[in-house]
Amino acid sequence: MSKTRIVLPIEGMTCASCAATVQEALTGAAGVSSAGVNFATNKAAIEYDDGHTNVAELIKTVRAAGYNCGKASVTFGLTDLHYAPSVAPLEQSLASVPGVIRAVANQATETATVDYVPGVVTAADLEQAVTAAGFEVAEPIAAEDPIERERIARSREIRTLTWKFVLAAVVTVVAMLGSMLLMADRPMGDNGTMKQVDLLGRLLMPVAIALRDWVSGQGWVLDLDWVKWGLALVTLPVVIWSGQQFYKGTWSGLRHRTADMNTLIGVGTGTAFLYSLVATAAPGFFLRAGLPADVYYEAVTAIIALVLLGRLLEARAKGRTSEAIRRLAALRAKAAHVVRDGHETDVAVEEVVVGDLVIVKPGEKIPVDGVVTDGASAVNESMLTGEPIPVAKKPGDEVVGGTLNTTGSITFRTTRVGKETALGQIVQLVEDAQATKAPIQKLADRVAGVFVPIVIALAIASFVAWFDFGPSPEARALVYATVAFVTVLIIACPCALGLATPTAILVGTGRAAEYGILIRSGEALERLANAKTVLLDKTGTITEGSPTVTHIVTAKKPDGTPISPADVLKWAASVEQRSEHPLAQAILKAAQDKQVSLLPVEKFAAMEGRGVRGTVDRRIIEVVSLRHARERSLELGSLGADADRLAAQARSPVIVVVNNTVYAVIAISDPIKPTSKTAIAQLTRLGMPIVMVSGDSRKGAEAVAAEVGIEDVIAEVLPSQKADLVRKLQRQGKHIVMVGDGINDAPALAQADVGIAIGTGTDIAMEASDVTLIRGDLRAVFTAIELARRTMRTIRWNLIWAFGYNVLLIPIAAGALYPITGWVLSPVLASAAMAWSSLSVVLNSLTLRRFQPRWTTLVAEGS
Amino acid sequence: MTSAQIAVTALGAVAIVWVLWYFLYSRGNAVASTPTAGGVQEVRVTVKGGYTPDTIVVRAGQPVRLQFYRDETADCSERVVFEEFGIDQQLPPFQTTTVEFTPEKPGEYPFRCGMSMLKGLLVVEPAGERRAAPSPHKFHGVAA
């Protein structure tokens, strides 16, 4: 009889009023004290009295309201359940786990089946309930997590596939030897078999003759009919077991009126096998027609073996395509030292909650995101940002889960856990992107959709053509027709078409993530590769985005001694401590860095647009703009020239006036990031026009542009006008990449063909940009464009290969070369070509894993 | 031409036409949706080497909820695409994924897998005189 809280996932809510309906229904249900339904997260948080109601009832309530609760089911084995007197305690124990809807144990099968609310019940809960009831699970419960289930299913698939291949391969060797004996037995020429003239036969004939001679040299006499029966026998298990999936697939496809790879292989090998069986069982039928009763058992086994091998290699190669994301996911720490009730306890990382104080010792991984409260250390964030130099952390700094603490010990307060962490968001974002396709794939998809039925039609057509126009007599033409039919089916490769884009995107986006570049979708990747003009925002993109004092030029006292810059800074900062202007922040920061102690200020006044004034240390201190100083006709002396010079260098000069005498010029500027110049040089080398956009005055913006090597500047653009500017350029037919910060420039980023949000640090926060750069390094823009172009090139090659292969080889398989060269392709060679074709597409995509931006090699050469 | 050749040619032509028709144009048995208490037309679809059922009949103007259970790991069925409704949904294996939308106009809307190998058809019938079930969408207008 206690209050219990549960969060149920609700399915089927399409609007906020749906949420209201569910909430109303739940609140009105017996035993429920409160219920809150969140439409955005599709979750209902319910507090109820477990003496009055239970989860099953709550779910019924939700269903009655017309919605659904996520339900999952798991069945697991239990040791020695046979001998238990009753299963009731076990069922009760399982059912008492919050979130379990129903639990049924079966003594006969020694299993228990549990229906539960996904996300609420963990495998550990169930195992605990089993142990509490005095039983034991046979093996760890794993099905809670569909990802885990998928992994298990895949690895099991690969294991059986391997054995199926081994069987098929061994039988193929035997069948090959047998078939060579049969082949060599017949004289070449008009009465020879077709196998002697196909491309493989031409290669194998000398070997076959040598084999025959060796066998007769041993004095063995072989009855060739028995050889055929023997081959039929060894081929049977290959067809029934190894090739099972092709026939099952063919059948299921037929029922669903779809045709795929399996249909092609299934019909192809099926035809060859049945043909061979007839030739073995009723050779007379063929011989009477003047036809060699050839068997094609070795072709059947070889095709199955080669296609299985292709699939195996493909599965392994495809496993490697998602390696990058697995490496990212593996960065998560498993445990954390958390301070609870004043004690340090070790807990699993899933149990860390927001607000927890977490201690990280030297050499340990930072488990979740947070803000340092105590201690100091340097943290290696290279795994997330690509930045090789460890970043210093002191109280107030943010730390990110998955990064590595180096030397010091720090304590931090948790701000984000689980999927909310930067790492969680990165993994999610990359996974989502990898599931998308580039528009370039559309054509391939359209072709793939009609590909198989058309290939079957072509195979039938080539059968007819061979039968009608093939070599005489007619019976001989039948053999050629059948072989051509099978070869066309086997050689066609729709898989290469389907794999061309997804594998490349998988590898490309994964590789990008390793450079701290998050690409949102295949479409964004394609647009990035096609972009022609780069628009760079100035503040925060080319520059650091935080104004800093760069120079303090002081006047001389009447006696000729210079005024101390430290004094000037002290006075200026003391006045500015009351101001909120960005330039004031720069002066305060400089004072802080120089450890200048501030003095109290009296009679403070901000002069709108001109500066500030206040009394410090009995002096009237003013910090004003250069323009205001000139307007007031203050005597600037040589400082006037200094101020103009600084202004021309893209710095903002402010004048410090003490008791109406100009004491100093303080130059404040937003420093250019050290990497910006190289980055822009690289982008220029890509042949892309670069335009800088800035809200600053023309003079200041041009000075920055000149320093980094940009010629095209559009200055004095209000943030709100940036999107219009992008639109204007687009109307001129330009494909625009806009690089800017994700918050102020968001409309422009969204308007651009590709928006790149730069340096959002660890707060990826699902912005609207197509590309997010974790680090504020402009060189990543270059890397991203290069990688996008490389990926698109890979995709293009994959598609050319996939289309070219089919367009070229299907006619050859049909016998297009026969009238010219007399060549006929063998079905075995066809299957090898097919397996290689789809594998090569995956391997080609994998070359992207080795992608390196050219600037890294340039830096290496330069140093 | 011998009679055998004529026969084979004729049979071949018929077979080609049949293959193309069967795989590209014909349709399987249709399954009508069942409206839930909320007025949502719900259909469960099993994805394994194809969609079962592969033809789904619904009424226009009412929300449709399709629950795809993907019972395999084969790459082909990884996504389900309803082009006309702008839906391109990933289907994780061994999970039920819900796809929801409201077809406004009657007509036939094909859906397919990401590689266009598996196909299905959504048949949207005019709202007709079937009584609309009470809808919780109080503020959304039960125009149908």
C-alpha cells in the first residue's frame, strides 16, 4: 500500500489534445493519485497506490482511451524449473517488478515469459526477481535491448553463414574434380560438351585431361554414371542446407510479389540442379536427342559457395563501415565516483543523476557532462573534438563525458547524463545521419525496384534466343539456352546498386565525426560537396568572438615620464566594472589577468554611445570613444595618430581621460583565431570564392579580411539581414555554404544551401544546421568540404561500377560475345563476378576510412 | 522455324509478360484497417521478405497508424518509404515502429522499402458513409 511512480511510454499521440485525453483518463483511474502526460516525449509519469491498481490496469486505461503503451516481451530459460513444486512464487516475484505487466512460467520448457513496459524494466531487475524467488536464470537475459538482440542475431547469422559456406566450398572442390573427369571423358569438338567451350572450361580442360590420365594411370576404372550419382548425392546437402536461404527467399518473394537477389540465385541454381538431376536419372532422354547428358552439380555448389562467401565478406566489411560510431559509443565510461551523503561511492554511470558531485581521478575518463566545482586538471578532449592538446580545467569550466582526465583530480557537478550528454547527442546525430541517403541514390533505387523482374525477363529472352538461333541440332541449342538462362540470372547484381550510397555515407559521416564534424544527413553531404561559394561570418567564426585588450598606449606626464599602463588599466577597469558593454568586459578581463585590484567608483554615469564616467581615487575618470574625444576637442597629441593606426588594424580604440586630460589609448580587438588564416588559404585552394560577412564597420571588417586573406567583404550587415543576403546570393545562382555560430546566425544557416555551425563546443543541442563543427577551428570547414567531395566521388564511382557492371556483363552472360568470339561465360565465373561486384562496392566505400584532410599532410610537410 | 522453336518462343513470351506483370503490376490480398476507439485506423504489418499484408485499405480524412514489425535483419527492409506523405522511416529489427499520417485524398499510394525491392500499396477510399468513430481530436475538426 505505498505510492509508486512509473513512467510509461505512450504510443499514438499526435497532438497536445491527445496528451490531454490520456492524462484525463489516467487521472480518473482508480488508485492513481497523479498523472502527467508529456506529448513531446510521448511519456506519461504516473503516481499510483500499488495496493489499488497495477501497471496492467494503467495500460488498460491508456488503451481504453484509444492509445497504446509500448509493450515488449522476453522469454528466458531457468535452471531446474522442472523440479520446482510450484511456479507461482516465481510468477509473483516477476510480476511484482514495477513495469512488468504479466509473467508466466512454463515448467515443461523451463522458461518464463515476461511482458513488460520497455524502458522501465531492465534485465537486471528480472534476474533479481528470479533470484529472490529462489530460482536461477540459465543465461543472462539479453532481449531487453533490441540493439543487443540485433547484435546477437547478426553474429549468429554470420556463424551459420560461415558453416554453410564451408560445407558448400568443400563440396565444390569434390564436385569440380568429378565434373572434370566427366568433361575429359568426352572428345572435344562437335560432339564435345558445352562445358569444354565455356570460358571456365577452356581454362580447366588441360587440368581435366591431366586428371583423367592420372586416374587411368592408377589403373582405376570409373563408371561415369556412378560419378554423376555421387555428385548428385554430395550436392544435395548443399542445396538443402547451404542454399536454403535462397530458396526460402525466392518463395517468400513470390508470395509477396517481390523479387530480389534470392530470387535470382534461387531460380538460377534451382534450374541448374533440376536439369542435372534429370540428366543423371534419365540420361537416355538426352542421348536419344543426340545431346550430351551433362550435369552441372559443380556449378550449383560453386555458385552457392561463392555467393555465400561474398555475403560473408560483405557482412564483415559492412561491420567495419560503422566502426567509427562504435568507437564513439565505446567512449562512455562504465562507472563513476559519486559523492553521496558525504561519502564517495562508486556507481554505474547509468545511476548518476543531474546534480550529483562526481570525482575524477588522474588518468580516468570523465563519466558524464558537468561543471567543475573543485580541483584543476588538463583534460584530453581529442576523442570528441580532434584537438590534440589537453585543455586546462578549473572550477567553473565545463567537462564532457567520454573525455580523458590527465594529471589532476577534479570534482564536478553533473549537468547532463545519458543521451543528453554531448557524447550521447553526437552518437545520436551521427547514427541518424547514417540512416539517411543522398538524393543521388534515387536513380539507383528506382532501377533496383524493377531490376530483378527485368533480369528474369532477359534471362527468359536469352533462353528463347539461344533455342531459336543457337547451334544446331536443336537439342544442343537447348543446353546452351539453359546455361545462358542460368548465367544471366546469376551474374546480375542488384546488391551493388543498393549498397552504393549507404555504405559510403556510413563511412564518410563516421570519419567526419572523428574530426569533430557532425553531418546531419546524406542530403547535407551531397549539397556540401556541390557548394560553390563559402560565406564566413566574422565574429566568432574567423575571430575568437571575445574582445580582448591588445594594446595600451599611454601619454607622457608633463614632466616627460610615461604614465604607467597598469594605473590606466586600474582606473579604467574600476569605472567599467559598472558597465555591461562588451568592450568594458574586455577591459575588466585584462585587469583580472594582470591581477590589478579595482577601486571603488563613485558618481558613475554611462554616457549613451559615448562612454562612461566616474570618480575613482578622487580623480574624474572617463573612458570614451575616439569620436567623442574628438568631438569634445580633447588634446590627443600623438595618441590621436596611434588611435587611428589601431583603428585601421581592425581594433577599437577607447580613450582614457583623467581629469579632462587624455592619458591613454586602449586598443581592444576580437583576436583572429590562429588557424583562420591557414583555413582560408586552404579554402581558396579548393577554388571556392570566399565572402566575409560582418556587422562591424567597413573599415574594421576589411582590416580583418585583409589579415586572413579574404578579398570579398560585406560589412555593416545586421544579424537579421544575413539570411536576406544569403537569399540574394542564391538568386544569383550560387550554392552557398554559410559558416557561422549556431545561435545568432541560425536564420542565415538555415537559408543557405549548407549551414555550418562552428565551434558550438560540446553543446551540440540539435541546432538547425546541416553541419556542426564541435571545435571552433575553421580548418574543419575545409576538412568537411573535402570529405564531402571525396564521399560523393566514392558514391559516384560505386554507382558507375554498379550500373556499368550490370550493363556490360548481363549481355555477355546472355552470350552476346558468342557470335563474335565464340565465347560463352560459365555460370561459375558468373557467380564469382557477382560476389566480387557487391563486395567491391563495400570495399571502395571503406577506402574513405583512410581519408585525411590535405592540411594535415601540409602541416606535416611544413614542420 | 520448327514447331518446337515456335512453341518455345511463344511460351517464353508469355513467361516474360507474366513475370513483369506479376512482380511489377499485380497486387496481393487487401486488408482493411480497423478503427480504434480513438478513431485511428490501425493496421499491423509484418516485415519479413515483404510486407504482410501488402495492400492496406483505409478511409480518407482519418488518421492512419501503421505498425511495422520488422522480423529480420536483412538490409533490404531497413526503411519504409511513403513518398506521397514524405515519410522515410527507419525500421529497427525486431521492433515495432509506428508510422502515422492522415491521408486526405482518396487514391492509391504505393509504399516501398529503402531500395524499392519490397512493395506495398495503401488504398485510400473516400470517407463514405461509414460513421466516424468518436475522436479525441476535439480541436482538430472531424471534417471526415
